Amino acid sequence: MTDNGDGPTASDWGGPPELSAWEALMWRADGDPRTRSTGVLLERLGGEPDWERLHAAMSRVVARLPRLRDRIVEPPVPLVAPRWSPDPHFDLDYHLRRIRLPGTGSERELYAHIDADMAHPIDRHRPPWEVTLITGLADGSAALAFKVHHCLSDGLGLIQLLSLAHDGAPDHDPHDTGAATDAHSPATPVEVLTDGLRTGLAETPGTLAGVADGAARALWSGLGDPIGTGRRALAYTSSLGRMLTPPPVGRSMPGGGIGYATLTHDVSLARLRAAGKAGGGSVNDAFLAAVLGVFRRFHALSGPVPEALPLAFPISTRAPGDPEGGNKFSGVRFAAPLAEPDPAVRMARIREFVRAVRVEPALEFLDAVAPAISLLPGGALTELSATLTASTDVQASNIPGLDHAVKLAGVPVTGIYPLGPRPGIAAMVTMLSYDGTGCLGLTLDPAVVPDTAVFARCLREGVDEVLALAE
């Protein structure tokens, strides 16, 4: 993100001040653990960075990206969208912390700290992110946990953020002092409400004119091509029914716990890509086939394997020219072939589903209904949001990341692991590519997966089964 006179600058990261309806929905439903949307981006570091150098680097980042200094201001009544607004009391020393593991510095101790951090709600009166440097690991390495609310950005937006925040990134300028400037003044809740209502009223004539014009055009088109118009309406209605209908399979791992259990795993992207090609698919097809292989093994430990697994994953809807940061995706649900032992067959089924869903006319239906949903009372909004996720056992996501190695405050970054939120489901499985490695991050429900060591074995075997296709 460089300012070349005809493109976005770093200060544009995050998009407009008003939250989108989808972001407002995630923010307003965040009070319940079943619908919480906070995750952690865990960076493993080759050593312990100098604290003063890290602090200076973070100072530059928050100066270059005004959105990181913004908090979310809600109107006194939810008639309009919340707004990003400069935090008048922003304090980097609150958002940037450091801790030293108190025990032996084992991997399990690191994960236990992350688990506890993820279960703790983020402060809703401050910018919704926190960074913790974790030292005291047994091998002399360190970790950086970037805890962030989903309304700040989706996975691809976070990669845009990473491209600005590290040494060695294309836009990194070691001489950039990053003097902080805010494009707008802090807003009060009443101002958010009045400004939102004023804007809405100002836009109403144009909106009504647009609706009238659109209706006239639709009527004229319908008169000229009644059969085609009817077919398009029927196609959208049918598509909407498919998008709204839960997968035709019951849950076999009803996640009810509110705790977290973290796992990570590395996979060679070259081998995963070769496996996908051998199976006639893509890296994403191979990744999802591996996820199914993991849970097929996990189910087999306790009994018969169900024929299908209710699986959800995002489809990016970003388009050229969209603001960097923010959220641009649509979630889809799939009765995934869990019992199928052949990973190539699983890939073919996945590929067939993804190809079909990408051309669904109603793929982005949530963008249309989110404005109305986000205005519901808090309790009703939470219950509705929980219902949207209650039909799936697992969510999976593959995020194209950085294709080159970077450093943080002069220390090599050895891996970047996305640990996504787990909204009422048994497991969230996310892969982020980094310098030729697929970094898998899993957040599990400890009520469903009480023994992470056993599950880690299922994870290794499920991934290796797919990689074997390329041999």
C-alpha cells in the first residue's frame, strides 16, 4: 500500500468510518461466547526482540494506520451503524504488552496462555486489538500474539496489515517516523446517531429515486422479456433457498464449551499444491480434504464415522478497488464427505461444491439482510447469530499469506498461525501461507476434544494422507 498518486495509501487501511452491516452484526453479537468474533494471529519468532525496538516499530505501525487508533462508538439506540472514531485516550502501552511464561516454557504452556487470552473478551471501549510479546520459551524463541476482533478485518485484510508491519515487507520504510494524524475528531454516541440519521435522510430521496428508476427499468425489462425476467427471479429464489437451508446432515460434535484448546501444524505448500494437482484440484481443495481426513480419524477413535460433516468456510467477495482491511466475504455451508477414505474423491466433491456455490446468485445474501438483522435487540441478535452457526461442526479457512520471509524488530518470523474465533462450533481450522509453508492454526472446544495430544496425531495423519497423493 503505497501512495503513488492513483492508489490507496496506508492510511486508507480499514475502509470508511461506518461499520458495514455485516461488521455491525459481528460487533453487536459479541457479548455471548457462542457468537464472539475475536481471534489471535500467533507469530513465532526466532529469538526475543529488543523491547524498545519492538515498541518503536509498533509506534510507527499505529501512526501509519489510523484505524488501529480508532475505537468503535455505538449510537445510544441501534438505529444506525456504529462508527470507527479516534480514541481520545489511545495508549499504545495498553495495547502492547509483554509477559514471560512462568514455568518451563513448553509448547503446551504457550498454548495454555493463548487459550486463556482468547477466552477473555476484548475491551469494547478501546480499539479492538491487543499485542502481547511472549518470552521464556524453552528453546530461547519468542512469540507475538496479535489479538483482534473480526470487525476490524477479515483474513485477507490482516495480510495487508502484515505487509506493512514487518521488516522486509514491500512497503516497510525503516526511516518512517509515522507521525500520527487523525482525519476526523472523536465522536460521541449522540453524534453517531444524529449524523447517521441525517445522512440517511439526505440519501433517502436519491435512494428512492434509484429504487423508482430501478423498478421502472425492471418493469420495462420484464415487459420486453417476461420469460427471462421470471427465470432470473426464480433462479435467485432457488439460490436463496439453498443458501439459507442448513446442510442436510446432523451435527456429530455439538460444541457447547466456552473454552479454547489451541494446536498448530506446518505443511509444505509445494507438497500440498502437488497433492492438489495430483487429485485434479487446487491447494484449497487439498487443504479441505485434509481437514476432513483429520476429523474422520478423530471420529473413528470413538465409534462409526458419520457419512458427512457439516462444514462451513468463507468465500472471498473482495473486488479490485475495494478498501484494504475491513471484511469482504460470504460464508457457505457444506455436507462434506467425511466417511470417504480416498482423499482424491473428497477433493473432487469439494471442488464440485465450490464451483457451484461461487456462481450462486444469492451468494452475498447476508449483505442484503444484515442491515435489518443488526438492528435487532441485543438478545434477539445474539440468538439469531448463534442459530446461523449452530448447524455446523467445523469452520475452515485458507488465507493466502506472505510469500517471503519477514522480520519483526530485527528478529526472523518463523511462522504465522491464524487462530480464529470458535462461535459455538467444535473446531475452527485455518491455514495461512508464509514463505512456502502452510501454517495451520486450530482452535478446538475442549469439551469435544479433551486430549489435544491425541487430536494432534489425527492432525498429522490426516494431512500426511493428502500429501501422499503427490508421491
